[in-house]
Amino acid sequence: MFIYVITFLLVLRIIQIPYIDYRLEACLFAIIILNLASNPNSIINLEFKILNYLGKVSYGLYMYHSIAIILTIKLSIYFSI
């Protein structure tokens, strides 16, 4: 809970720590992401059936997009576009 509060305050610039750029925020966000990924009893729950389904579908599309890019480049070269 402490990490969430500190990160929230830093992002909104309510508290400022001199001579510390965005490195502290990056580390705090990394801790939050690791907590969300590994702790089933986290404060924030990101497990939703619809989001899981959309994630699987969008990842599948992502895997095919490089093939579509290469195919588009080859076709544009072939047709001199």
C-alpha cells in the first residue's frame, strides 16, 4: 500500500524529491508491476475474463503483423507503388 501511495504522490507532483528524476518512479512502477504479476492477494486485481480474451486475440494479431508488413512491402515493390 505504501508503494502505491508514494507512486501516486510522485506522479501527481504532490511531493518532489530534489535531484531524483524519473528513475525513482520507474523503480516504483516496476515494483508495482511485479506485485501485480506475482501476488494473487494484491490490492488491485487485473483478472477479468473479457480482458484476458482480448489479450489473447490481440497477441495473436501481433504475432502476424510482421508477416503482413513484409507482404505489404513485397507487394508494393512488385507493383511499383
